[in-house]
Amino acid sequence: MSLPHAAFAHVYIIAEGAALPTAILPRAVHLLSSVVPSVQVTHSLNHGWGSDSLVISIGNNSVTRASIPQGAVDELEPEGYIVTSKRTENGALLVLADGKATAKDEHTGHPYKHGNLGQAYALYFILEELGFAFLHPLAPAIPPHLTLRRLPVNVRESPRWATRAFHYHTQHPLELVDLLEGWGPQGPEDRAGWDSQLPEWALYLEWLVANKQNAIEWVLLEALTWAEFARSKERQDRLTILVELGHSYGIRIGVDTPIIFAQQHSFRLLRNGTGQDKDFENEKQEIHDSIDYVLSCGFDFLGTEGGTSEFTHPDAKKMLDYMNAVADYAREKYNVPTDIKVHCSSGQVAKGFKDERTGEDINFNFLPHFATKNLGVLVHTVEEYALDDPAPTYGNKDFKYLRDFLNWERELGNRKVLFYPETAYWVTVDIDVPLFLPIYADRRVHDLRLLAEDEQNSASKRKMEGQLIFSSGWEWSYWLNDSVAARAVWNPFSDEPTQREAFVRSLRPFTKHLDDHVAAEVEALLADWVHAQQENLIEGKVNGIAPKDIFKRTGHAYLEGWDTWDDISRLLKDWHMPGASVTQSESLDFGDMAAKSRSFGLDPTAVDYKTQVAPLLVEMESRFLALSNRTTALSAKIPAYLKSLWDDVADSARITYLRIRLVHALYEYVDRAGGVYQFLGISDNAKFLDVALHAIKEASHIVKRREVNYRADADRLAGWTGLNKNPTSYSFRYLWMVRSLHLWWRDIGRAVDRNYKPGFMNVINPLEVGLSQGEVLSKAEDIAAVINKLGLISNILDLKSEEPKWPQDIPNFPAAIIERYNLEH
């Protein structure tokens, strides 16, 4: 039988003495059997196996021990592994592996009994070397044949940080939200439909192991409309199944249960609190009862939230009492650790609690500094911005203060400290535009290199516990951000002299499967994308020169979308309302341009479109077109079994170019409709509207092509459900805005109709999203109805249950433009 170099027709696995999590070996056999028909689990080495045979020996058995002594395993950090290879007498390739189990949680002494993750990581390392790729969580890439291109194998690895985890944000209507909340496709009563989704959970758990993660949490939800199920025994049974399946892969399973945080259908530990001291014992009992309900499902850890939302909070002393009541009870009764989010919202202080570093009242988000040591902290940054980037979002200039707080708590050593960054920000900022943003992946590697350097330069040399990644969807190439960020907490490549070289190395889980020259092209291309996005999107540079003030002068501010609630946040901030904050970088609004036109540019404080924004848009359009063309050209060089992944990248790149083309055209359209053009009556802006319409038409074709290739049912990912038809507070799935190109059409509608009212084309019920449900919601609806009738903020509650269709349902949109779009494009 003639085979390519190091390709195999037979695979034998010796697993005697292995302590793998129970699902790992059967899954590995299944994957290998999909490529090679002859896969056997055996207990001994048959020296008659020939050169077409691959033998994998893992764990504490005589075959492994002949090459990997126990002492070498003992020297590893917890969850580290060793893999080596040699030839047998008859030429079979023998790959030997062993790994070290997880240590107990140093803060709680919690024993992790879900199998030896070091051995699991070793086995998945071998699978990757054989050609398997675990990049999209729902679609492992299966090679056409098994081959080891790099021989001999000789790897010894240990993780840089102990906790490597994901927060899957189920407050957003994501791929797995129904499953993780206990719903079937037809609702909470659909048990058969719920059961049918379990294979996707298994795929995600496998992805976590393959990417060297050891924990995951999601947000538990509840709502008045499905209250009977929300705390039912049936739901507990389903959650228990999810937890046990996680344990079968060796993954620790946690759940995020806010205390009084009321946003987006949160499952609150305390629903009936008054905040009065006289009621605290009753409140504490309700908190404990809620924890009992949740932890009876077998969860390994709790996450929670401070405040009533990201931007509001009760009395600081009362909030601290609640924090302690949660963390101490979970630790003392269940030996379960609790971690709390430290948000980046600005303008809140905890009165009476002094920050010893400044002598001033401490940032309210830092209140956990005073909490029980049983409460860990999750230091949370948002969007793509790194800890040392300008970050004009949530009222911040940058996130230096969060880096300082993280290092302060780490050095004190009183509690668990984890870094909690994002790989996507739904809604309006990135994945639902959609935008191709490998800058996310790069910035996550960069952050961990910074924090590793901080640890090395600190007095104690103490390490933080690790990282929890805020994940919000996988399509449109966001699987790339997740896979890079996941691997970075295992190894941030601190030994590389430059960030570019570290980022290139972080791409190896993909590029290792390519021919060397193609891998080099892919790595250079993605690094160039990152460089362009760092300069244009984050720093606002034009021709390499940054503006003196980045306010309304960064590229991301123009690529992202703006919806009603972004507009209202901006309006409230401009009115200097207490607590008002814009949750993304601000752009020059069409309404700002109209106001400037009416004043003929006499306001010296206004951002000038022609001199301060247009050059940035011109450079981005040219630069992103060139990068998109390079991305598309590489498709022909990608192996067939990986091509669907690269097609995703290429389509995402092209639609990102089209987004900036549309935005640039609309700004030119609005600019040339006013000012001196309006005064002289010589506007030539119609041609720019045609450019925008051509861009959105091509984008719609790309969306339709991608939907066919989504890794789950397109309607489940991008459909309109109507309110209360999915567990979240939204009427649509997370890619509905992509399917409808809602944010694009809203920009076109505002430009054409000059409708700058925030309520224009609103599709989100603020009372569901902001306040959840119940008596408070009913009162708020009454107030909002009065506000609407007075016309103060028009149309924000003019929501219909049926799915809107753009452009035909855009209010007051010219029929002639709709007809031209439908017929000419």
C-alpha cells in the first residue's frame, strides 16, 4: 500500500492508565474513524504493526512510561502535558503522551474531579497535529487523511495562567441561548426540541478542550412571561444535564446569576428586596434560597453582578452586604467560588468607601475591594480596545485605571483576580453590522502580554488567576477572535519581541494546516489587517498621523452602527444627564452636519467633516479594499477542508469594505446637500446615494451566501421571533440585523429623510431590555407612553410584533428610491 510520507491507514490507541474525562476518548475515536476506517483501542503494543500504523499511547502505562517518566509529568504545572514520538521496530509511528491533572482551587480548596485535563489537552494536540482543526465551535474541520508533517514530535507545555474560561453571553440571542436557558425551539415546554440541541453543546465543550480552556459560564435568565418554568424542577433537570455533559469533557461549569441587576431578563438572586436594613434578614434568606436552586444543578462556580445595572446602583453599604451574603453562603455551604464583574462604566462612586490609593470615594465598580475574600473580581474591558489603547467608550478615555485596579488586587493577594475582556460586542458595534475585526484577536494577545509583563515586574511576582472571555457569537469570522483569545491565556508569547510576531504565532492553530508559503501569506495578510485597524479604527490615524483629539475622529465610530438607544444615550450625555454614558465611540452625526450647514460652519467647536473626517474615510476605503482583495485572492490556495472557514473570512472582509464605502458615500451625500451647496443650489449629491445603494445591494448578496453556510440553522441565528418567543429580551436573533442590514438601512434612511429623531426605525423595547419585567416595568411603560405622546422622544415605543422589512418599511422613505434599489441593482 503506497501512502504519503507519515500518512496512516491504521490507528491504535493505548489508553490503559489514562484518567481522561469520560467523553474524551470516545470522541477522539469517533473523529479518527471519520478519516481512517481502522481505529482500535488496545491495551498493549503490537510490534508487528507496520509503517502505515499510528499508535497513540496516553497515560500511566508501561508503553508511555518507557519514554515519559513519572517524574517528568510531576514537574509540569497543573494541566500541562508532554507529547513525544518514536518509531517501533517495524516502522509504526508511536506517539506517547501524558499530562497533569487540575490543581484544587487555591482560594476555596474546591477539588476538581472531572478527569485529567492535561491528558485531554495532549490528545487534542495530537489530533491537531494529524490535521484536525478546532476553530469554529460548531464545526471542527476534518482532514481528508491523517498525516504528521512535523516529525519527530517533542512537546512539553504548561499553561501561563490557571483559569482559562469563557463567558457565553446568553443575554444576547446567540447560537446556544435556547439550549442553555432550557428552551427548545418551540419554547420551554419543548423538551424534545431541547434534547435535539445537546450535540451542539458537546461540540462547544470539545472546542473548549481543544483550545485549552477549562471552564465556561453563561447568564441565567428569567422573565414574567415564563415565570413558571424559570424556577421549576424541570429546568433544574435540564441544567443538571448541561453541567454533567460539561464535566464529561473535564470542563468546569459556572452560571452568572446577578443579585439585583435587572437588565435583559436577568435571573436575580434577590427579586423582592427593599434595601431597608430591617428587611435584610429576609432578603438574605431569598438570596440563599435562589443559590440553593441554582447550585443544586451541580455548577462549579458562580458569577454575579454589582449594582442594579451597569450604570446604576443602590446604597454602597447595602450592595456590599448583598455581595458578602452571596459569596460567603456559596463558599460555606457548597464550597463553590463566586466572582463578580468589575465594569468599566464611569461616573459612579461608592460614598463612604475610600480608595486608599487616592483618599477619595472609590469607583463604585471597585466596591468588591471591601468584600469578603470569598468574592473574586472579574476586571472587565469592552470592545476591541486594549488596556493601553485610547478607549473612547462608556465615558472613558482609556482603560489604564482597570489595569491598575487589577494589578492592585493581584498584588494584595486577598482574592481571585481574573481579566475579563471581550471578543465581540453585540449590539450595533461589530458582529451585527457585520464587521471583520481581527483587531479583537490581536488586542487580546496584546493585553495578556502586558499583564504578564506587569506580573514579572511586580514586587510579589504573583500571577492573576487567569482570563474569562466575554463571547457574543461565532459567525462572520468571530470564531477567529475566540480561538486566538483562548490560546493566548495558555501562552501569550511573551518571548516574542514584537506584538506583530506574537499575533502571527497566535494564528498557528489555523496556519499550521497550510503549506508553508500559504501560511506565510495568510499570517502577513491578517497582521496587515490588524495594523490597518489599529491605526484607522482605534487611533484615528491618517497617513500614519493621529489626530490631536480622537473624539469623533476614530474609524470604528464610522464603521459601527447606531440605533435608537445609542442615539438616546448620546442625547442624554449631551444634556449632561447624571449617569448618561455612550457605550461606543462617538461619530460625527448626520444631524450635527445639518446643524453646521444651517450655521454655515460658524461654530468653531464642531468637528469638521471635510478636514477631520473625510480624509480618514477615504484612507479606510482604499486600504480596506486592497486588504479585501488580497483576502479573496487567497481563497484558491486554502485546502478544501478548511475553505469554508476562509470563505467566511473573505466574505467578512468584503462586507467590511462595503460598509465603509456605504458610510463614506452617505457622508458625502449629506455634506453636499447643505452648506454652500444648499445656498448656491448646486448640490450634486445624488450620485453618492447610488454608490451607497450599490454597496448595500452587494452586501445583501454576501449575507445570503453566508446564511447558507452558517454552522447552525440560519433562522435560529438570524430570524425574527417576536417578543417573548425566545428567552432574551429581544424580538430577534443575534444576526437578524445582518440579515436585514438594519443598521445600514437606518443610515440610508436618516441621510435621505433627514430624520434625526432617536426613535427612527427602532426595533428594541427599552423597557424589556433595561428594566426586565414586573411592576417596575408596568409603571415605566406608563411613563414612557406619556413621554411619547408629548413628543419628547418620539416613536421609541412604536414597536410592532411582526418583522419589519427594509427598505419598504422605513418611515417616509421615498418610493422612487425603493423602486430604483429593487429594479436597477
